[in-house]
Amino acid sequence: TIRMARVLCCNPSLLLTASLFLLCLIESSNMAEALVSNPATTSTVVPTQSASTTPTAESTTNPTNNKNSNNNNPKKTNSKSREQIASYREYGGDNDDLIYKSGIPTLRSSAHRVKFKKKCRKHDPKPKDANGKLTQTTWLPKDLLQEDVFNYDQEQYDLKGAILALLQECDNEIVGDFESNPQTPPSSSSSSSVQEAAAAVEETTTAAIAEETTRETRLEDFRVPVPSIWRKVNGGKCEESQKYLSDQVATNEGFLQVFDEFVVQVALPYLKKRLLAAVAKEKKENGEEETATQEEEDAPITFYYQRPPTLRLQPGPGWAKVRPHHDAEYGHQNGELNFWIPLTDRQWTGVDLWSEEVPEQEEYHPIPANLGQAISFHGSSRKHYVNANASNHTRVSLDFRVGVQGFFDPYWQMKGTTDDHGRKEVVL
């Protein structure tokens, strides 16, 4: 300090420069204190609670001013300021057509977490158990790994109706609600007669009520609250909404009954038939007996299917899409097959399941599936994703996995992963 003072005293021009610099620092500090003490000068942006409107700013002031003022003491940052900071992260930019400008693409009913770094969680087709012994998981037959689309009877297995009833029972502030069609206002009457005008209003109102009564409630019209797809760290309530929806799916007996019937009576017989055909083809290629004997066809096979399944709600219009991934990254085995069931019309949402045809080639193609159809594919080895929902409707789907006896180990779990996927054992 003494040396610096001597240098400044011997150099008047340097002393003047240093004085001006200190004055600038003091002025900047005073301006920052004014911004903190006067919230009217900063922008206020709050996440909207309705999916029908986009988040808007009440002030045109640059939002980064408020963000910087909150950073003076991060420990005192409250939830409201976190919501304000989160609302700046609208990756959709200035596109006013996007309602869901930020956050994750889907609200889902189950979670799967990976705690270890990616390099530490490579999937082993023959993983070892806690005692260091090889488990019984291995690859399914080659033909069974190929994607396929099959039909089912929607009236007998009304998965769509069961999910519609489930969503109607959910808290609309957490999961969402169905959007009602706007009613057409009565046309203005040019007649001067009050009685005629009243009669016209009454007729229009009666017609609107009748239309509302007969109108079919559609899953495509379901609206997810915007904060429900923002993570808590960004000021949203995604984790809370996900936990709530997961509990609703796991405890809804009406839906689970329809789902169990679909799996046991449709999905598993379909899978067993394909499994026997794939095994027979491999035997032929190896020079063994080509066709399965009646005893082999009648032999019981144990399946382990995910219960409850995962319900996914992808609202639109939004910018986000599910990134390409394969399920082995999250500890799923090669001895299980994925099933994906759309419950909304792909013509309305424009959303499809995209998958690799050959593992690790990253060449993706859509797998079109309409209502009344289901997709089977090997998600553990094929990377897959769903595209962004650019429509004004919500995409709804169910998905689950089935492990096959002799290829799947129900007791193994990859180290560092957690999930809430229960399994139910069925002998077919």
C-alpha cells in the first residue's frame, strides 16, 4: 500500500486516472443497490399456470438486470426469484406460437435415474450379480429384435377410455385439465323487438349446451400446466407432478385391470408366438429341426412385464423433443422387449416414435402406429426418440417392457441406477 501511494504521488496523471476509476466503481455500486431496493425498475416474469397462454413479461426491461441483482446473495434467493430466472430460459426464442417454450418435452408417470457417469454404466449383456456370478440375461433371438406393429381390439381393451377417466380424476393444477371447445357467441339481432332478441339468445344457448353435452372428450384436448414440465431447480414443479401422476397410475384399479387384460390376453400371446418363430428360424440356420414340436409350443414360458406402465403426456406446441437414447444406458437388459401404445391420433399431433433400424448407426426412421395399434421394438439396443410436438394438441401414449424367461434376469439391476418400475410375473 505504501509503495502504491508513493508511485501515485510521484505521478499525478496516474493518480487522476485511479480516482476516476474509483468514482465509477462507487456509482456502479449505487445503481445496483437502487435496482435491488426498487423492484419496479426490474422485470417481473412469472410462469403461467395455464397452458392456453404463453409466459409474458410485465416490463420491457432487460430481464438479466433482475437476474444479476438476485445473484448478490445466492443464499437468499427465494422460490419466486427462481421462477423469474427460470422464465428467462425460453429456448423457443421469440416464437409466440410456442406455449411450452422451455422445460422437458413430456410429463411421465415413472422415473429412472442414473447416478454414475456414462463411462461407468456401459451395459453388459451378461451382467454379474452381487456374488460375482454371471446372471441369466442375454440377447433375445435376432428376429424378435426387429420392430413390429400389431393390432388390438380397442373396444375390448379400452386403454384410451381408462386413461381418459384417470386424467379426469387428477388434480388439474398438478397434471392438467381438458380444454372445452369455445362456445360461439350469439349473433347480434337487427330487430328492434326485445322478445325476438331474447328468443335468439335462448335458442343459441340451448344449442351450445346440447353440443357441449354430446361432445366427445378427447385426450388430444388435454392441457398440461406449463410449470409441470419445468424442473424444480428452474422454478417449476415437474418432480412433484411426476410423483403425483405416478401414484395415480399405480393406484387406479380400473385402468390396471384393463392394462393387465391387454398384456395377458394380447401382448404376451403375441410375444410368445414371435419368440417360437424366431427360435425355430435360428434352429434352421444352425441345421437343427426347423419347426417347433407341439410339446415345445405348449411348454410354459415365464414373462416379467412392467406394471404399472409408463404414461406419457407430451403437450404442444412446444420446442423440446426426447433425445435419442437406448434403454441399456439406464440399466435395462437385452432380454426384454419394449411395447409402445399411442392413445392419440398421430395425424393430429404429428408425433411418432423414431428408432434405429441397425444399432449404433444413428439412422432413424418413424414407426407409424395409429389408434388400435401397438409397436414392439428392442429399445435396449436401438436408439429411439419422439419428435417435438408442433401441434396444438397433446400426445398421449403408454409404454412398458417385457422380460422373457431364459433371456431376462429379474434379480439383476445395474449399479448406480434407481427406478420405480415394478414387475409382474406371468406364466403363459
